[in-house]
Amino acid sequence: MSPPTVASPPGLAEATNNSLVVWQHHLAELFRTAKDRFPDVVWALTADNDDDDDNNHNNVLDEVWGHKGVCVCSFLPVALRSHLR
């Protein structure tokens, strides 16, 4: 009878890859559920990518939702003034 085999812990490369896969999955899930979780900032993705056109709402392909707190922490002050009015 042989002794039970014990799985060795993953090496650094495998652990890094596993962590990256989980992290990417969590970010993708956060992106998909942002509208339900953080409905305070939304960007409209339009067909012609013209953000200055007031009639552009007819060309909206999708919406990207986010949390204003994340934007404030991530954006440069110039971007904040132009995107978060």
C-alpha cells in the first residue's frame, strides 16, 4: 500500500496565472453588473462616437455604467471637469 499523495502547492507562475484569471473574471462580472450596483455614472457608446451631438441618443449602441467615486479617484482633474458635469 502506497502512502496517500499530497498535492503540492502551485508554483509562482501557476499561482500568478490562477490569480489573474480570477481577477479578470471578477472585473468582467463587475462590468456586467455595474448598472445594478453603481448606477450613478453612465457613458453612452455611440455609432459615430460624436459626444457633442445632442441628437446622438438615437445612435447609442451600448452603455457603460460606473461609480462616480472610482472615476474621481482615477481621472485627471481636466478629465473630471469635461466628463463629470
